[in-house]
Amino acid sequence: MPSTRGFLNIHLHAHLPFVVNHGTWPHGLEWLHEAAAETYLPLLQVLQRLAADGIRARWSMDLSPVLLEQLAHPVFLREFPDYLRRKIQFAQEDESFFAQAGEGHLRWLAQGWQQRYQAALTLFESLNCDLIAAFRAHAESGSIDLMTCAATHGYMPLLGTDESVRAQWRVATAVHRRHFGAAPAGVWLPECGYRPAGYWQVPLLPDVDPRAYPGFHRIGVESALAESSLGFFYADGHLIEQSAQFASPYSNMMTGDLPSAPPAAGGTDKLYRAWAVQGSDGPSGVAVLPRDPRTGYQVWSGDGGYPADGVYLDFHKKRWPGGHRYWRVTGPGVAMDQKHAYQPDAAAKQAREHARHFIGLVTDSIQGAASVWRDPLVAAPFDAELFGHWWNEGVIFLEEVTRLLAAADTATEADTTTAAPSAVTAFAPRLVTSADYLHREGTAAPLRLPEGSWGAGGDHRVWLNQDTSWTYARIYAAEHALRDLCTDGAWRDGGLGERLAKQMCRELLLLESSDWQFLMTTGAARDYAERRFREHDEAFGQLHRLWQVWRDVGALEAPALETLAAIESQDSLFPEVNPEFWVRGAHAEPVDAPGRQ
């Protein structure tokens, strides 16, 4: 039987929509605080511990440009320490309540929350309140490889103009360079949403007159990436292995369900190799890494995956007003009032056992593909916020996987012909970043990808359906209006016209965020998402009306200037935004990037 260690690539996609200056609780800035306290700081703690032990994590990671702007925003930097102090105070109040109630174990858990948030505050202050610089330092040490994502997480397959697709990536690369001092090599496609080149028309929507938007030949997503020197991306496994079965992206406007059972072991051999992407006129020079479905299910699923284990901290049951959690999952379908008290030691032990199980799954997949590929790759991308926030013990799991595989490397290097490796190290995969794998192994022959995503049904139904179609009518109108305005060129005045055009670019980018449709479809925060979308649509409309006045008379009166300043202050991000990006036909000039041939 063929045997090889092969490679495991863990990718963490960190992203939140723009919430600064747009509400606090229950939806708004609180989301950013939770993610920073429960995911970003704990991940940095793990990286610190690993580095102290001489271990390089070798994770790939992207922090979306809109997230970076928020982590550096004065509002977050001012409010986050106060949030941590409030969490400490709430835990102290919980401790007093449980002490009076004679609940000794719950009192002890409350003390644990105090210690956890105090540690987060101490770490944040020790990092000079600069999470971005901390991630950058780990990247510069070689522990992680930092990639980028579309500027505001725009859903590539449904954006209405090539200029909008290109602008999302051009802004993204500029923001990444400013924060990290280097150009990104690869990207996370929002929602793993991909569209090849080809003839395209806007979808048939109730509020859209197709005559207003003539069909045309679209560039493929890979072309926009190549133009911005972005050399590789991840795609869902079905785009690689089941392209012939892909249906029309607009054939089903209803939302679907997540799979109820894990995929079969191994999948197809196509899933365990990086591929070159075939463009409309030949190889694009961009590579794609297939997402492994089996490991994805085990880590993601709240029904049958690791997070569903009864010993883990339950995400949904919280004690108000502080929001701290004291109960465990307990079992499938257990009612809230039947949840048992959380046992941290048992949960940590289980997370470490699940880490070993995970490595076994990866090893099985690698051995299954070893007869086809010399060094198979299992690509395991996840939302970063899964670890620590949604799955409390996920950070423990991630650290344990990293430590076990680092130990396997050390043991393998120390093995001699007379000393066989242990069962854990014999064929354990080697951790590798996506960029390093592509430098080492290159890509298989060019592959033409179909259209799709990693969402329910593998198509666009999560983002385009009967509840969200109205949003695309507004997006398409704004995209075309902005392209016409930027192409006209009157904004190049170096003054008020440029200010108006730049803020319209920002509002369009925020309007294009895929988060709004996702939240509407899932119902997780539908009212908030609808309100936010309408706010950015209205801001764009206000700015466009001011533009028309300025274009006609060459000036704006004081109330109009106050309106512009208020919108600029509320949505202050992306200083690199450049209306040139939206000029008809505008594109970047590519340079070499890893993954490009």
C-alpha cells in the first residue's frame, strides 16, 4: 500500500462586516468585541505559546480588509478595553449570585470567566492594543502566512460589473499592503463564490428591468485575481469533482439545508492536489486548492461534528445580562432548561482527543490519494471565528493539532533505520501554508471550474433568493451609476468632486458585502442586515444627488457639506479607495505571485 506523510493546510478566514458606528448591542460593535475577545486574542495566545516552544504554526490566514480597518479604528481601540472590563464585572456579579444560591461549581466557573477576560485585557494592553501588528509579527517570523479577501466580502458571482469585481481586489491588496507591509500572494474568495468567464446577464429579478443591463461577456474571477497579482484561492470540493452536475445558478430561488451526514471518506483524488485554473483563453496563472469535505464536516457541523459533543460549552444558553455561559451542550436536542453544568477539564480533554481523531482523518485521506499524487494535500479552511467564539474549545483543538504534528516532524527527523516511528508519527501529515505548498509542489494540469460556492446547494441560493432579490436591484443600479460617474472623469478635481466620488466608492463597497444577504436568509439578524443595507443604499443615493448638484453648479451649500462630512465620519475606512478603479475597463497590471505559472 502506498504510504506518504503528505500535507495538511489549515486556513483561517477572519472576517466581520463593517459594524463600527452602526449599533452596539445586540447587533453591531458587540460582534467585533466578541470576535476579538473570544477568537483573535486567543489565537494570538496560541501563537505566542507555540513560538515560545520553538513551534511554527504554519497556518494560512486571511484577515479581511474590512476587518483590518475595524481592528485599527479609533472607536474599537477606545471601546474594546471597556467591553472587557464590563465582562469582568458581569462575571463578578455572577459569582456573587451563585455564592448566595449555594451553587459552588457555577461560582467557580464565574471566577474562570473573570480570569479569562482579565487575561484578554492584559494581553491586549501588552500588544499596545494593536492586534494587526501582532499578527504581522507572527507572519514575519514565518509562523503564519497572511492572505487577503475581497475588500468588503463582496460575493463575486453576483456582482454586476467587471469593474466592481476588480475593484474589490484592488482595494483589498492596497489595504493589505498598508497594514502588513507586503503584498498578499493568495486570497479567500468570499463564501468560496466563483464564476468563470462567459456571457452574463443580470438575474431575472422582480425589481430589475433587464433591458437596463444588456448582457455581456464577463471576465472570470481568476482574471481579476491575476490582474492584481493574486496567485491562488480555495474552492469548495464540488467545484472540482462534480462540475458536470452543476445546475443553473438561478434555477432555484429557495434556500437549502446543510448536509445531515458527513461525506464519504476520501472523496475523489481530485480533492487532494492543487490545480491550475483554466481561463477563457488558456491557463490563467492562478491556482485553486480544493476544500476537503470530510474534515470540513467534522470541524464545522453542530449536529454531527466535533462541536456537537455534549461536553463542550453550549453557545446558546447564556446568563443575562452579562452573557456568560455556564452550561454544556449535554446532548442532541436537549432543552435549554435541561442543560448540565459545564466541566472545563473534561471539555479540554475531549478537544485534545478530537485533535487526534482529526489527524487520523487527514492521514486516511492522504493515504487514499497516495497512489495518484506523490504528496497529497488536504486543504482545511474554516472561518476563524469558529475557534473560540462559536466553538469554545476550538482553540484548544487547533493548538493540539499543531503541537501533535510538530512533534511528528521532530520524531520523524530523529528516526533512524532501527527506530520505527510511533503510531502517531508514522504517516502524520506535515503542516504547510498554501503558498509554501504551491512553491514546493506546483499545480496539476489546468482545470476549468464551474460556477458555485460553499453555501447550501453549492450555488447562490443563500445570497440570491426571494428574500434578498431586492438588494441586487439596488446594487446593480449603484454599480452602473458609479461606473458612469468615474468614467466621466469630472471627479478628478482634487477637491470636493473627488471627496464625493471616493465616499460613493466606499458606500458601494459596503453595499456589496455578502453578509447582508447571508443574515437575511438565515434569519440570524435579519432586521439589522436589512437596515444596514438600506442605510448604505440611502447614503449612496444622497451622495449621488450631491454629486449632481456639484456637477451642475460647482459648489455645495453648508447643509450638503455637513451631510457629506457626516457620511464620511460614519463610514470612515479604506483611505486607498480610488475612483480610477471603477472607470470602465480599468484593471491592474499584474506582477509575479506564488501560484502563478
